[in-house]
Amino acid sequence: MDTDRLAKAILGDANSRETAPKDQPKSAADHWTPAVLLERAAYLRKMAAQGNGSAGEMLKEYPQHSAILSFRSRNGEAEIHDRFADFFIILAGGTTLITGGTVVGAKTIAPGETRGDSIEGGTRQELKVGDVAHVPAGTPHQMLVSSEKTMTCLVIKVQEAV
């Protein structure tokens, strides 16, 4: 069973624990509290420890964007998304975000999606709890997590017009 399906089997529907009280109408808005996200991240941490040091859960897909919970205890791949911007909201731990530059060992893994080993010549920014970073579509980026640290973030992927 792959990591995403295992996460869904363990965690269930992202909204199942977040229902409105019986005396209030159900909201059209989706809502995840920091406490619930960090509780879910604890499961992702366990999955990452049994896998490659990274785990994620799709919280919700919408027509033009999605919300993803991500845990890392290792460096991520260098990435370029031709049509999607990423917003990273750091919930726990910290990371170094590299943006710009050139992806080393770039390979197209799907239409509009490139991955590679690292980034050469990019700009480094330290991100900590509470920080929000926006990476526009088409921008090379990579998250580095030092060996003694971990990082949990909410990723909002937004489709940009081409």
C-alpha cells in the first residue's frame, strides 16, 4: 500500500472530526485548527519514519487549488511546477527554502512537473513556525531539513493561468 493510501486509511477524511455543533448549520468553508493539523502530522511523522523521511496528506482538492499537510525529516527534491504556485505555512519545526537557480539533474515526471537532485545558484531563506512563503509557478524550489530537525507545513497549491 503506498504512503498516500496508507495515510488516508489511518487518518480518514480530513473533515470527519471537524463538524459543526448540531445547533449550527454546516459551513460552506473548510476549517482545520492548528491542533487538528498537528495531531494529523503526528501520524505523518510515523509514516515518514517507516518510509523515506517524508509523508503528506491531501486534506482537500478544489477545482483550482488544493490543501496538503506535509511532514519532512529529510531534504525534499528540487521541484518546478509549471502551472501551480505553492504557499507554505510552517506549523512546526523549520526548513531552509531555496528558490530560483537551476535544478540539477532535472527530470520531467509528469506534464508540467519537474524534479531534480538539488538547486544550484538559488536564494536561501530560513522558515520557522508561523512563516508563510509563496513560490510562483515555474520557479525552481527545494526544502532542506537539517539532520536534527523536522518540518511540518500546510501547503496550498494554486493553479495559475498560463
